Amino acid sequence: MRRIVIPALAVVPLLVSTTGAAAAPARDDAPRAVRAVAETPALFDDAAGGDADADDPAIWVHPTDRAGSLVIVTAKNGGLRVYDLRARERQAIATPPAPGPDDEAGRFNNVDLVGGFRLAGRPVDLAVVTDRGRDQLRFYRIDPVSRRLVDVTAPQPPFAFSRDQAEVNTQRTAYGLGTFTDRDGAAYAVVSRRSTPEVGVFRLVEQAGRVSYRPVGRLVLPSTFTLPDGSAWSPCTDPGDGPQVEGTVVDPATGVVYLAQEKVGLWRTRLVGGRFVGVPRSVERVREYGVPAVFDPAADDCVTDHTADPGFGGRIAQDVEGLTIMRTGRYAGTLVVSSQGDDTFFTYDRVSNRPTGRFAVVDGRFDGAQECDGAAVTATPLPGFPGGLLVVQDGRNTPVTPDGDGGERPDTDVKFVDAGFLAGRR
């Protein structure tokens, strides 16, 4: 297994020229306003709500009946939720229990799809999930008749990154996810490791009628950077942690993989035969790139000194989060990037990575999307979505729900948006 480590203090050239900006306040280029057509029921991250927290969506297009298409969403401790095109819940899937009394239970973080995987001699569509609680991948066959998900994970899936259960319990585990199938039909999952800059590639394999995986590649992104003025800078993280990656998407036509290193920026690299090749290049940095920040234990957060901004950052307001590609032709289309810090999304040409715009999901019939973690899109026209479907996680759903003690229940959901505006169709 080949492991690529990008040296510390790397000077990484930008594909897109950017100018620095102070913090996330005012911008003179207002984002395009788009509005949701539907929203899923609220999920509450508290005991009464089953500790359910919407995070990352995927869109499954039914092969023969587009009205039967599904949206699959991770809900962390709340497992998986499956919705129809009216955003109504069809199925809830629980996470696996903890293997022992002092161990972590399952916690589903990200989800993506693999089409046409050969299982028991026939092609099936799979929903692939990162279980960050158990440091594993889990697999669910999508039944086109019942439109329900069926667990087909091998009985003893290996740990993705950890050596043993004790290391799993530290929760430096499988986190972000992007899947792809190469021209030879081999299916892979690109998986980031929580609290580290490490990314792994795993080949999916059949195992006695079930699905398992084996590692085939590794990449470690930089943690420290040399700024244009010659000084060294590292993004602020929790003590002992590294700058992690979550958002991940692979362009199947080009083999390019995009990685969202949350507090650094958006990277691109290539995959050949399931292995990383070449040196990752920066597409765009976060605005806070190079800005001094320190961890404040009292606030349990990083405090950024925006007055000392050296002006080396890009446009994305950290964290850079969900990534998805709207494919409108073999090579035509749009890369969508969640700019979590200012509740907007940036768009780029799929091949050249030239910036093409910026939008926000704003209040309308339904409330807008804030603090978005994950997104997914399809250009396929669907009932109710003639321009295709864009789904985005809303990390701060409103109106707020009181908790009965003078506070608010932590509330998330997923917004459904007609994606025609991304292709210039509306």
C-alpha cells in the first residue's frame, strides 16, 4: 500500500488566484438567492430526539421510475434517514451497538453511493456510510422494488484506520467519504480520518455475499504552511488534533478527487487504480488562511485575530465543508463547495476550477440553510425538480423549538432545491 505524505511547510501553488479578506463580515458580491422547494422533518440532537443530527446527504435516482428516487441522509448517533422526493421519511436505520461496555457505539457521519456493484452475481446499488463511532464502513443495498435499504455489511468489517478497539475509542476514525468506480468496474471509497489530515482509499470487495473493503492508498495533507512572507502558519485546532478533511468528492470522468480540509481550503489531486498520484494542489484557500489564532480553553474554541490578517486567504469562510459535482455532460458541469462560515456556497467549473459564482439558500416557503455540512446534487430531472435536485444540510433549522427549560433544542434538517440554476436553466 503506497502512502503519500506532503511535506510540512509546503508551498502549494494555487490553481485559482485569490485575494485576502478580513474575517467573514461584509462582501460586495452578494450571493445569488435560491429557495428550497421542500424540507425534511426536523431532527433533534438530544435524548428526546434520539441524538439525531443531520449531516450528509446522497441522492439515489431510481433506474426505471424517477418518482421513486430517494434521498439518504446520515444522522450521526441517529443512524440513517431515507426520504422520498417530497422529503417524507420512508425509513430509519439505527447505528450498530457498541462492541463492549466501555466502547463507542456507531455514529454515521457521511454517505455516498456506488452503482452497479456486483454482489452475489448481480449488479446492485449501494449506500456506503462512514461509521466514525466504530471506525468502519457500512454498506446498504438499495432495493428498487421496495425502495428500502438492506444492510449487506460483512459480519466483521475491518477498522479503517485504527490498530485496535482502544485506538477506535480515541475517535480518530473514519469521517468524510467520497466513492467512485473506475473504468475496470472496481469500486473505491475515499475516506478521511477525523482530527487528522490523513485520507485513505479503500477498495470495496465482496465477501460471501456481503461487502467488505481493503486499504489501497493513503495521503497526508500538510498541517503547517509557509506563507508568502516566509513565515510559518498552522490552522488552529483542538489541542492534539490536526487540520482534518471532511468534504470529499471524486469526478469519475477525470479521476480528480477534491478534498475539503476544513480550516485550510479546497484541494485537488488524482487517483489512478485507487492510488493517489502527484502532489495535491490548492484550488482555493479559506479566508482565514494565515490569520493568527489560538485555542481558548475557557471558550473551548479557537479565537482568531482578524485584525492581524496578512491578506493571504481566499474567499471561502471556514469551515470549507460539503462538496458535490453537478455533471451536465461528460466533462461539463459545476463543482459546488459549502462555505460554512458565511452560510453560502461557491461554484467552480468542473474541469478548469474557474470560479463561476456564489449562492445561498435563503428563507422562502421554508427557512434557508445555515452552517451547511453536506450537500449532494443530480442534474437528472425529477418530479418536482425539473432542473435536477440539490440537497443541502441545514445546520441551524428555524423556527427554533423550545426545550422546556428556557433553551432551544438543537435542530437540523435537509433542504431540497431545484438545481436548474446551476446549469443556467432558471
